[in-house]
Amino acid sequence: MGLLLFIILAAVQAAFFWRIFQKAGYPGAWGLVSLIPFASVFVLGFLAFADWPVERRTNPRDFD
């Protein structure tokens, strides 16, 4: 029972990270990195401090 719950939660976490990466403009497959133990901390740090490609495409300040 515990292993099944772990697999389900890991899949949900990977799906969440997949969608976050897609919305940020990165390939969604990078969300699979979150399945590596302790890597999700670094993934969150990367997402927090990186320049997102989607912001470069839609930033109104770029049109001045």
C-alpha cells in the first residue's frame, strides 16, 4: 500500500512540475527531474531565479 501511494504522489509531483515548466516556456520533460531525490529543491530554485523564456516573449517593456 505504501509503495503504491509513493508512486501516485511521485507521478502527481512530476505532472505539476511538468506543467510549471511548460508555463515558464521550458520543455515540460524537465519536470521529470523532480523525481530525483532532493532535486526538486534545486528545480524550484532554478525556476525562482531563472529568466523564463515566456517572459522574454511577452514582456511589454521589450516594445519600448
